[in-house]
Amino acid sequence: MKPQVMTALGPIAVEDMGVTSSHEHLLLGMPGWEYDASYTYDRRAVADKCIAQVKEAQKYGLQTLVDATPMDLSRDPELYKMVQGETGLNVICATGLYTEPEGNSAFWRLLAKYRGYDEALKRLTNAYMTDVSKGMHGSDVKCGVLKIATGKGAIAPIEELSIHAACLTQKELGTPIISHTAEASMGPATARMLLEKGADPKKTMIGHMCDTDELDCVIECLKMGFYVGLDRFGLNMIFTDDNKCVNLVKLVQMGYGDRILIGHDATIHNHVIDLIPDEIMATMTNWNLCGLFRAFIPRFKELGLTDAQVSKLMLDNPQRFFAGA
């Protein structure tokens, strides 16, 4: 049987993914937003907002999006179904936990403390497997990727627990793993831990490795066999977009072009939409699903990439990743 990937509306053949953005968020909300009495979530309005941006990106050829929102950052399976059903965009959904400081991991910390690591690992692995095999939040929307996350400067205990659970789930179900690394600081350490816990590098991506000028740490992950995500184009608060473009081209020209996945880490709707100051948002006009097509792919070509090399980044590599090649 041909390799398949799970979307919000069911499995599709990997070869039918088409042009893919490998790390985005239709909807995002940091834990606690639901207690903001000044805000009301209107799913239909948010769906319309997402659909408008998706349709604009589809004019450039976008066919698949990996929604990297883990279970503690406000997933909405009904929203994913609406967006895919009304646009035809393939939406690949995620399960997993965000970083220990910024996610919603208190339960897992207490469980590990009072019932032990093994019990917490068993239950978290079961949660991930349930999301992949049955559906998230009691819905019929199954997850197609496992999302892990590590904070800046160290891998926290619950982050290690999540990595371990993701590796066990991948071993059992074959699900790809994608990751968040804070400013790329823990990329190599995350890669090493993934190997220790039994991850398959051919099905695992070390994310946000564009937020650094230290190419040695990116290359270290690549040499271990992992894919890397240069997946924050347009989000230039940490590292400038032009530096990201230059470094991507350098890596491709060094021969690593078949292990790079790209995207924006864009958030179409944030439950706390005014969280980022206007003056910062004004500098990020390409932090959206169209940014790669309008601004960054043309820049890659100015710096020397060919159409074939760009096609590998947007078309071939995501298919190889989800096929485990």
C-alpha cells in the first residue's frame, strides 16, 4: 500500500500532499485565555478568517498545511474540519505537549511526582496514541504528527516525558514527530535525546533551527539523520528573515537540501490576539501563509537556488518525511 498521511478529514496518499507548509497554526491560545472575560471565541468567524488566508495561499499553489498546535495550546478539531472541508486544503493535525514553562503540564508534573515516571509515561503515551488512532478531544479528527517541545537552555522533566511518550507512540504507530526548540538552543540535545528514546530520524524533524546563526548546531542534527525545520520565515522577532534566507541557501548548497522542511510558524488567529504589540506586528508583514511565496522563495532564488531546489523544499521533502524516507 502507498504511504499515507492523516488529515482532519481522513487519510490521503503521501504523494497527493502537493506543495506543503510544514509548521503553521490555524488557531493558537496560550493556557489561561479561556478565563479572559473580555474575549469570546466565535468558531465561525475564526474559520472565515482562516479560510480567507488559506484561499490566498492556494493561489500560489499551497495544498497541505501541518498544523503544529499541541494539545495544551487550544486545538479545535471542528475548526480544522471546517477549514479543510471548505477549502480543500489538507490539514495535518498534531498531538503533544508544549514546553513545561509555557504549556499546561501541571497534571503531568503531579502525576510523575506522586505516581512515578513510569505511570506518567504510560498515561501520556496512551493519550498520544488515542489522538492518533481514535481522534482528539473525543472527536473523529485523528492526528497525523506528534509535537514535542523543548525550552531555552535545558530540557525540562515534562519535556523529556513528552519526548519519551512521542518516541513510544512513533514506534508503535509510525507517526512522524515534529518539534519546537526555543531559539534553536536545544536542537542537538533534543536530537540526542530522541535517539536515546528510540526515535526514527527519518520520521523526525528538529524544528525552529532557523533561529540561529550557528550552522554547526543545525548540521549536527542533520548529520544524525534528522530533518530540520527552517520554519519561522516571517517571524523575525528572534532572528532576521534575511539571515534565515542566507543560511537556508548555504545549507542547500552544502548538500543538505533533502533534509530541510520550511514554513512560517504563523498563527492565523490567536485567542489573545493583542498579545504581540502593534509595533512588532508591523515588522512582520510576511508572517502568514503567503510569505514564503511572496517574499522568501524569490529571495532564495536571488541567492542562488534553482526552481528544482525550491520544489524539493516545498514538495519533495514533506512527502519523503511523511513516508519515512
